[in-house]
Amino acid sequence: MRDPEHIRKVAKIVADSARDGKELVVVVSAMGHTTDQLIELSEQVNDRPDPREMDMLLCTGEQVSISLVAMALQKMGLKARSFTGAQAGILTDETHTFARIKTVQPSRLETSLRRGEIAVVAGFQGMTRTSDITTLGRGGSDTTAVALAAALKAECCDIYTDVNGVYTTDPRSYGKARRLHAISYEEMLELASAGAQVLNARSVELAMRNRVPIRLRSTFEPDDTGTLVTSRDLAPDYQICGVALDTNRVSFKLSVRQDFSVKESTASVHETTVDSTYLHYNSKTERLLDDLSSLGLNREQVNVVRTGDTVSQIEFNCEKRLSREAKEVILEYFPQNNGTILSVDTDVARISVVGIGATECHRRGDIIGALSAASIPVAMISTSNISVSAVVPAKYKDQAVKHLHDAFCNGNSLSEPKTTT
Ligand code: ASP
Ligand code: MG
């Protein structure tokens, strides 16, 4: 919701559904770029803000929205009442700025619905056991909506955004992207985890666990039912369902060298010299990997290059929000000295080809081949159950999306559903 006019537009969509006789709980997120602006504001006061205070700040954006949406609905003659996350019964753990929902106790919402009101709930926020306000991570309103849909046993969870569905890649950056009419939770989760901005990954995980169908729709085309995210047996079978781009990652490379030499440094690469001429694949490496995974890094995605029992390189990429801690962990095991180089590159993009067909071994080769045919240097390749990801220098991101999309999603047999429902 950008402005008052848009708030009225949202209220109109809600009012039309309410007139169809449905009981409605509406979850809203902050207006426009409010959350980004609040983050910028905090940075001007403290570059390492206390996460608890950060949550106290960030939750205000959604509170502005709920009150205005409730007012707009009341102006249209409907009964409406707004609720903060805490009032809606969203209880979370204590991980400030990235809290997980533990339980939902929606009794106040149920009472409101019984009174014939539309309940308007602040997304993205919750409360700990000790009544501290938490937020759920960027894009967390999606998670609030799915959690409430599950707790209230809703028929469906409609998520309205500025695109009218899930596409084979972001239609705002590549015009040839195609809309998918339905997609399985598993594929959607993989796309979201690979950086597709359209839905928050945790919300998909929660929907999958609770079997909540999601319809991804556009506020600008309220009559279009968008994309259905549903169980695998109800979704088409795609070999490849999309190409996702994630520009919010940092790549780490720890090179263990016997001959210490200084690597050429570019503006975006910060190098730190660290200890040890040999890194044996021993308990120290294991502990390092354990510590990295307890930060939330996927252990399978950490590349450990070995020669015999000697480790020559450890490589991984992680979300930007984890990079400071990841660097601290590495420096704890390999304090600054000589022999080993840690390079941290923030100027990277990760491109993922998603679908059950992506991980077939010949296709992994095809993916690398498509990038090298376009002269795009690949820094790192990793594979998950249903995706193959390549890390490339950020300046190649659009080109990489275009080439991979053209090769694997451009209306060819790979991205066409085998069966449709
Ligand atoms: N306002 C929050 C954010 O910008 C939550 C959301 O939009 O879902 O991340
Ligand atoms: Mg959002």
C-alpha cells in the first residue's frame, strides 16, 4: 500500500469479498518503503542496533497500516477492528528481527469475527512469552497470513502483491517470464529460498506443513485469481519451474595456502589474512562447519575442497544478514596471521534453476554450459534437492537470468507442464 488511494483500493477488495458473505481476517504490511526507511533511520543513530529495539521500531510500520485500513473499511459502512500481532495471538520465540512463530492463539480474532467484524491484523510482528515485540524477518507479513489461516482453519489464504502470480522468473526484470497457474509447495519453497521475492520462504514452509492453499494475486487485478500454491498432486508436473535471482548474498572463500601470496584485490573484495598453513580435515574443520550451520547456514552448501586429509579451501555463500557473524566465526578458528586468505565478496548474485529436472546430471552440465557460452564467469555451483545454483559477479546477473531462462523456461518442453489440473 503506497498511499491513501491505494488503501481505499485495498479496502474495496476486502469489502467486495465481505459482501460475498465470507468471514475475513485481513493481514496488512507497512506502507510503501516504510520498513526500509525505518531501517535507514536506525542506521543513522546506531550502526549495530540492539535487535530488541529494532523490533520496537519496525513494528510501527504495520500499526500505521492496520488502523488506516480499518478506518477505510468503516468509512465504507463495514464493521472492522484492527489488531497488533500480539493482540492477534501471534506468539514467537525470542529471536529478535527474525523470530519464528511458536503458536497462534487467535481467540480475540474469533470473537471479532463472531461480532461480524472484519479483523485487520498487523503482519510481520509477534510477541514473546515475556511480552516483548518481535518481527518475523523481511516479507514476514506473508508468514503472519499463512499462520492465521492455519490457526483459524481458513478456506484459503489469498496473498495480494503487485504482480498477478508466480512467474518463471521476476516479470519486472525479464519480459519473457511466463505465469504459472499452479505450483507445488515444494517448488514454491525452493523458488522462494532461491531468492524469488514473490513469497516469503517461511510462509511457504508453514503453508506446506499445514496444507493451507495460497493464491498469489495482484491488488491491481482483483478479478484475476493468480497462481495457486498447493500440494504436489494438485499442481502440474514441471521439469523446470523457474529461474530465481538472489542479490542478497555474500560469498566467502577461505583459501589455505602453503605459499602465502597476496591476492589481487577489487573494490568489493575485502581480504583478511588468517592463520595456519595447513588445515587438516579434523575436528577443527568440523567445529567450524557446526558453528556456521548453527548460524543458519545450510551445511550441505559449504564446499570443502580437500587433497587427501588436507583442506585447501572452504567456500560458501550466505544471506547478507548473516555475513558479519559468519566472518566472526571464521576468524575465531583462523585468527589473523599468515598463510591463509579469507576473501569476502559482496558484489555477487546467485542464480538458481529450480525444478525436479534441474539436478539431473546432464542438466547441471547444461546449466554451466549455458553460462559459459554467454561468457559469464561462474564462481561457485551448488545443488539442492530440486535446484542448481551458480554464483556469478553481480554485474552479470540480468544476463545470467536471461540465458538460463531462455535455455530452460522459454516455453520449451522442460518448463511445460506434463499434466494440467
Ligand atoms: N514490512 C515488512 C517488510 O518490509 C513485512 C512485509 O512487508 O511483509 O519486510
Ligand atoms: Mg511483502
